[in-house]
Amino acid sequence: MRVISGKYRGRRLFSPEGDLVRPTTDRIKETIFNVLQFRVQDAVCLDLFAGSGALGIECLSRGAKEVVFGDKSPQSIDLVKRNLQGIEGNYRVIAGDFLSVLGGLNTKFDLVFIDPPYKSNLGGIAVEYVINKGLLRDDGVIYFEHGDEITFTPPVGYKTRTKKMGYTVGEFISKSNVAMMTGSFDPMTKGHEALLEEGLSRYDEVIVACLVNEEKEYFFTPEERVAIVEAAISGKKGARVVYSDGMAVDLAKREGATVFLRGIRGEEDREYENFVRDYNLTHGGIDTDIVTLDRYADVSSTKVREELKEGNFRHIPTGAVMTVMNILKEKNHNR
């Protein structure tokens, strides 16, 4: 086992004796740092379940600003210290189980390495703890290594890039770029669809949030509005719908949205949208991406509802036309 690149390239590292600790092989380490190579220089790193310390030492060799090593095994702590002899840089070694190590940290990390015993099921817990305690920078990455018998789902608001390396699976976890469209969607129109498609070109995910405005009287019920949106977004990767009667900023935080996505049909809408943007930024810390939709400047839900009364579906998203037709047929049947 050696350092594979940087200042200490080729330096041999001591390996753990026995089979209680599974060191990261040079082949897997090379794959990890091929993905992370442009993130290591000047990074603040955490090597949790450090074992031999190979991952953290690789970071120091490649110019990391600081590395924290943590492990509960006395043998592993001794091994990390042996491997660090002669290594220059800013680092510290903490003895303790992963919860106590994480609990004592207040640092924001650029890179976090989580490589627990494969059959321990501790990795997912550690990932959640790092995120929930705010130990990862907004643009940071968690590398979580596990066996291929484990299925990993990233926390809400996060995504993962998965690398299979034989029996070993590496998860590169980072914050998702999630936008939220808010509105009554009574019903969803082609203007809304155009805003959604623009959002999907800018963000990893766009949440269409059907909300309640107590000052409005709705034509479609909440269930019908959600069904229309679901039909409209079917097949659009990265789009999903939620319904809420609460505050938009609270819903955005709960769903992991990082920005609101709003459309304007002309300059007459801009003053109001800027007011909403300032409110959401002040009260929720969430900014707004305002998109001008010139093509659909004359399309509104009010206009589309009037068109539907005349049997005109031209401004309903194509994927939702049959759903709207069936809903209207049911409404007419129940009159």
C-alpha cells in the first residue's frame, strides 16, 4: 500500500495486521482520487473510520489544507500515527467512535471520507450525521464506501454518483441543485410546462409545489390539480410534484429545495416577483430564479380555464390533456 500521487508519491504505508481492518487498495484509491482530483488542493478533509489513514494521507500528499483522522480502534490510531511520521502538513488524530468524533467537530469540511466496516451499517448513519450537523460545505463531497450488498439512498436534497469497483461500491455524495416551482396550478398550463423545462435545464431537480391560496376559489380540487401536474411531468426526469397547505419557504426547506423558480410573462409581473423574492430571501434564506416566458406571455390559468369551458385544450400540456378531459367529464357527470 503506497501513496499514489503528490508530494509523497510512492511512499510505502504500513498496513493493518490481520483481517479486522480492511485497507483501501491502491486500485480503489486511484479511482477515488480520479473523481476528486480537482477538489483536494487546499481542501479541509475528514478521514472517518481512518484505519491506516491512507485516504487522509493521500489528501495531505496532494496539498490538502487540513486533515482530521478519526477512529475508535487503538490499533488503527497507532497505525495512522506511524504512517504520518515524516508527513508534513496540518493534521490531527482523534481517538473515539465515529459519533464522538463527529460530535466534537465544528469544522466545515470540503471532503469527508466514510469507510466503515462493510457489514456494520454505520456508514449511512455517519452520512446523515455529517449532513444534519452541518459539517459539510455546500459544495463539499462525502465519499462513502460500502459493499455491493448494501443499497444506499442519499438524504433529501442530496445526490450520489455511484462507482462500482468489483465488490466495493463508492458513493460520491453532494448537495443537489434543487429548484421549486410554486403556484396553484389550477390547472397547469403550457406556460408552467415551459418554465419547468427551463428549470430542468438549470437544476438537478425541479419540484412542482401545488399550494393553497386562501383568497382563491379553485376550479379543480387539490387531488385533481396534483393529478394534472403528475400527468404533465410524466417522463420528465428530475421533476416531481408535492402538495401543501403550508408556507412555501417551510416546504422548500423540508423538500431540500435551494432556490425558487418563478416565471414572468412580462415586465408588469416583475415588480411583484421581486417583492416575493425579497420576502423569501429575508424570511427563509432562499433566493428566487426569475425566468421571462415571452412565448407564453398571454397564457394564464384563468384564460386556460375559460378555454376549457369551450372545449379548447390547446394550452394544456400534451401529457395532461387526457387527464383533464377525464376530470372534466367526471365533473359534468356529477352535476
